[in-house]
Amino acid sequence: MNRNLAVGLFVLIGLALFTAGLFLIGDRHEAFQKHITLYTEFADLSGLASGSKVQVGGMDAGQIEEISVPDSPSSKFRVKFQIGTRFHGLVRSDSTATIATEGIVGDTFLSIGPGSEGSPAAISGTTLGSKEPLELAALLSQAQGSLSDVDTTMRDADKLMTFAGGDLAPTLATAHKAMADADDILVGLKQGDGTAGMLLRDRALANSIKRTVANTEQVTNSLRGTTDRANGLLSDVASRNFPQKIDDTLAALRDTASNFDATSKSVKQTVAELTEPDEHGVSVGANLRETISNVNTATGNLADDTEALKHSFLVRGFFRKRGYYTLTNISPAEYRHDPLSTSAANQRTWVSADQLFHRNSKDVEELTPAGKQILDHALAIYGDTLLSNPIVVEGYSTDASLAERVELSRARAIAVRNYIIQRFQLDPMTTGGVALDDQAPQGAGRATWDGVSIVLLSKAH
């Protein structure tokens, strides 16, 4: 009995330790906390990978879930990540994501900067702006360019000092001769030789000559100092072995040119092989045009088959439950009386045209920054239902003629639909748009309108 009791206690203690460890590990990785999902995009990931941690304001806040590879060089990597809901108040719609490392060669992580106070909080599914990382290789390249500039400057200084040294020699010789002549004249004046010696008896003249001699000696000393400094600078430039450095640089340039020629020949050979005709004598361009034509034909056939399937008695109920996502085969009159669009369970948001649009220099209406903020605030209140329910953007216009009203209401519906799809990462297949002239559907709460109405369709239908 005691043995069974000991075994039972051992098992209970083991289960308790295992449970405690599980909760500690889960709490460390925030596995039991609520999260929100956000997105950002980068042209260069710089080592960022799925599972890397995410920091908000320098504090660990979540991790990267998935990285989508772009389908073309002009596109960017799309990064999907989660952060804890306790950081929701810091991440705003104008927050910027950057790629950082721990130290110089540490692990790479995603850093999210807190947004501004006046910007709305980023909801789940928002795509944040990004700032591309500064690579260490780019810094080294800039440093190499700076060193090249310094090398060029020193070569110019070498040429200048060589030129200056060559021009100073005749000047110094002339100065030495002038000094010797001045010494001879001074000796004769002191001995009283000639007329000048007799003039020295005049005290005022003698003082004037003394001042002149003193000035001449001062100039001579300054000239000697300048000569010594010039000689020192020439010696320093010569000691740096600039000719050898120039030879090394030219040799490196010759090697680079040789490698470039080899690479150019390889590229030309590859292009020639790719552009050769096939075994039937047909060029690459002709084959490519034929392939594209076949793809277009297949796509058109698939669209026709899908449209026919929508009207099939067996499956049309399925397409009807998905909502009017293209709205290409339903008229505005049918839409106004359809039970799906007139249901009282639908949620509507009315926004007038003067709040959303302005005309640009080409007299074409476009969404304003203030209008985009109004749409962000209006749709943020729907929360997660924005991502799970079908949405229809109804466009309205009260212009004078029917043609102008139809054209403008359609343009407004398309502009708002495209913006909310991109802004909230909505599925284009569940987000539609319809031009309703100036007449709203029955039971919508308004008879006419000038602007748009965003309808969140109820799943009950």
C-alpha cells in the first residue's frame, strides 16, 4: 500500500511540474494572450524569417507568422505578424515597421514604432508602412567611396607641391642675390664711400635707412621660414609613396575591366542561345505570343463556364449566398428590390460626396486624405465582422442628367471599393460595387443620396 501511495504521489508531482512548465513557456511566448494580426511589406527582408520576434517601442510584443514571396521583381515581400492586444493602443495607422538587429551581428527582428496621438489605432488586418533597412554593405560602399576621394585629393596635392617646388627655386636664388647686393651697399655706406656715404651724416636720413634695412631683414626671415615649410611639405608628400599606390590602383582597374569583358561575352552567348529559333524554325517571340493567346483563350472560356454555372439550377444558390461581388449581371433596378440588399439586418454607413471627394486639375473626382480618414473611422467600428461579411459599396449622384449621374455614381463606388480593399486587406471576391444613380434601395432609410453608402450584408441571407 505504501508503495502504491509513493508511486501515485510521484505521478501527481510530475503532472504538476509539467503543467507549471507548460504555462510558464506559454506565458513567455504569449501563447495564452489575445493577439491582433497586422501586415507590412519590404523589398529586402535582410534575414527576417517566420518566427522572428516583433517589438513595439523596444519591448517584445509578438512574432512573425508568415512571409509571402512576391511574384515579380517590382513587388515586395508581404510580412504577416501578430502582437498582443495590450500593445494595441501604441500601434496606430501611421506606425512604421523597420527591420533591426540585436547589436551588429545579432538576431534580426521586426521593430514597430508607436504612431502619432491623433492617428486612429490600427485594426486587425491593417497594412503598416515600412522603412527599408540600411545594409552594412551599403555603409562599407560609402566608406570606400570616401577613401577614393581622399586618395584623389592627395594625388592633386602631390602635383601642386611638385609644381610649387619647381617655381620656388628661381625665386629663392633671386632673393639670395638681392640680399648679397644689399650687404655690399650697407658696408659701403658705413665706410662713407661715395655720395651715399656722405649723406649718412644727415641723422634723419640715417634713421630712415636703418628702418628700411630692418624691414628688409624681417622680410628675408619670413621668406626663409616659408621655404623651410614648403620643403617639409614636399618631403612628407614624397614619403607617402603615392606613385606606388597609383600603380596598384591602375592594376586593379585593369583586372576589373578584364572580368567585365568575360562576363559580357557570357551574357551575349546566353542571349543568343535563348533567341535562337526552335526545331520548327519558329522564333522565341512568335512562341511567346502564341502561348499568351492560348492563355487568354483559356481564361475567357473559364469565365464563360463560371458564368453559366452561376445560372445552373443545382448550384446557383451557392453563388447567391456569396453576395453580388461583381454585380455585372444585375441592374440597379433589380438591386434596389433584391431581398439581400434591402434586408433590415444589413448595416449601412452613409458618407456624402463633399466629405470624400474633390476634383483634381483634370476635373476628375478623387478621394481626399480627409475622406480616407473618414472611411477608416467609419469601418473601424465593424471590427472583425468587416473581414467575415460580404460588403457592397453603393454609389450615388444627384447631377442634372441621367448619363452624368450614372457615370459619376459608378466612379464613386469603384474609387471607394478599391480603397477599402487595399486599406483593410479585404477579399475582392466578397467586396462589390454598384452604381444606383440617385435612388436608394427600398428600406435603406433614405430615398435619394449624393455620395456613397457602404453596406455590410447580413449572413442570415
